[in-house]
Amino acid sequence: MVEKRMLGKTGAAHLEIIISFIFFMGFVFFLLLLLKPYDTTTLSSSVIAGLYDSFEEEIHTNLTNLFLKANYTGASSCFYIQLPPGIFKYNLTNSLVRNVSGGWIKSEFENGNLNINSNDIFYKVAISPEFNSDDLNGCEQLSNYSLGSLIEWRVSSYNSLVNMSNKYTNDYESLRNDLNIPEVFDFGITCEELPEINMERLIPSLGDVIARDYILEVLKDTGEVINARFTIKVW
């Protein structure tokens, strides 16, 4: 009888071990399904989010638009006004000026002074590092003027996009470092509205490609601002 009892206890112990092992493997399997350590989608999505932040930071610039009323009747071919720096959020750089009909007017922003070569009264003034100012000399100061409709915002630079596209083609590894992309990933950036700045590489037939779309306002050196959809891909 003693021998039979010992065999019964041994069999029960083995059964408990088997059941415990089954429960343990079930728990491990549950964790694998929940955490998905083998799933690279979450990691790639994080890389895309970081890439967008770096991309936007690299290409951003600022734009200031304002309306100017200045009735200059002096003898010089141009006049200048001193813009009060305290009312502007961004630093004043290069200027682009049009009359109310949309015609271009020569202008230059220098040392806090906005030089304008015109005898119109009403002007649309844009200021941004994206623009190329003219060279005006001998302008007469005009103290009596009015400013209105001041708008300032952060936009994307078309020129910076062109430079980045060229670097993507000619120095890909350096650009990837600039954008803080891990070496195990490759990337591409395309834009339907601006196909000339597309940054694309051969994507392997095997492997996952994660893509996201972002809308940005892009400023050209003509003063035009367009809404452009950028598709950022990581693989």
C-alpha cells in the first residue's frame, strides 16, 4: 500500500508540473501577442514622426505680410521708412513689394529701413529670408506713413527643399545624419505639387514600407505660398 501511495504522489507531481508549464507558456504567448516585440510597424512609425520633425525644422522659414500706405512726393526716385522692430515677431530680412494691382516694385530692406522705388500710395509688403532684395541707393526718408494688416507665420522654404533634394541625390548619408535617421532605415520624401524636389530611392521588394502624408505651406521666392502634401516613407 505504501508503494502505491508513493506512485500516486509522483504522478500528481508530474501532472502539476505539466499544468504549470502550460499556464506559463500561455502567459508568455499572451505577452508576445500583446507587446509584439517582433512587430516593426510601431518602431517605423516612430521613425517617421521623428523624421517629419527634423524635416520641418530643416526647411522652415518665416514670412511677414503687411499693408503700407505711404504718399511720397519728394524729388528722389525712391523713399524709405523705418519699420518699428518692436511690433514684429520675426527678424526683418529681405523684402518683396507690390502695388495694389499686383505689379512688382523694386525694394530693399537694410538696417531696419524699407526702401521702395515707387510713387504709389498703397503697397503690399512681404518680408522673408526667402526673397532676394534689390539694390537701392539715395532714397529719401518718409516719416508720415501707416501700417496695417500685419500677419506673421512660419512656413516652409522652397529653396531649402531644392537644396535638400540635391543633397539627397549627392550626399544621402550626410542628409540622413542631419535628419537623425537610424542607419538601419532608409527614407524618401515626395510631393505631388512639387515633383522637382522629390527624394526617392529604390525600395526593396521585400520588407515593409511605412508612409504618412503631411500638409505644409511652402513659400517661393516670388512670394507665392502653396499648400503641398508631402509623403514621407521609411523602410
